[in-house]
Amino acid sequence: MNYYDQTDIGYVNFFTNPDCSGLSWTFPEGPSFYNMAEMEKGFPNDDLSAIMVPYGHTLTIYTDDSLTGEAKVFDGLQDDNDRMICQKIYDEDRGDTSNFDDQTTSFTLTKNEYPGAVGSW
Ligand SMILES: [Ca+2]
């Protein structure tokens, strides 16, 4: 994986397996949003099971095309070594009842205006 400065531009990583393995693709932070046709240039429809979102960014996934259907929001997470953390789309261990596994059809990746305030729990 190539190094990048995630404060400049964000890249979200998509995976077909919940442990961030299997088929994968990297999408850069876009000026607008990714509809199904744009996502399918690199990643299959209705097959997303895990993501890595850069710290300071927010990923919103939708079950239908063009940001419609149900939505789910993920904030970027990183570990102590500034590496992105693998997040399952459907995490039953956290009592997640909204099963978004293998349903993602469109999404947005946006940079938070104040990244310093993100993840301060
Ligand atoms: Ca879908």
C-alpha cells in the first residue's frame, strides 16, 4: 500500500470480506459522490463488507443508487501507529442491527471541516 498524507486527500478502501480481505479497491475523496456506475468501475455492487476510512474523513454508504435507500455513516479511525482501522460494515459484536452487509450501491467520502474534533471520545 502506498504512503499518502491523509490530511491532504482521503482514500477509502473497500473490501468484500469483513476482515478487510478479498477483493479490494481504493477510491479517492471526490468532489461530489460515487453513484453505482462510478463505484462499479472498481468494486462490485452489493458486495461491500468492510472498509478503511482515513482519519478526519467521513464515509456515508447507501443501499441504493445515487445516494438513496438506507444510509449509514462511518468516521475515519486510526490506531496508535496512524494506520487506518478495518471497520466491518455489519458489526454484530457491537449490537449492530442494521445489516448493511453486501448492500452498498453508492457512497460519499467527505473531509471533515474540523478533523481535530473527530474521534474525541
Ligand atoms: Ca444495493
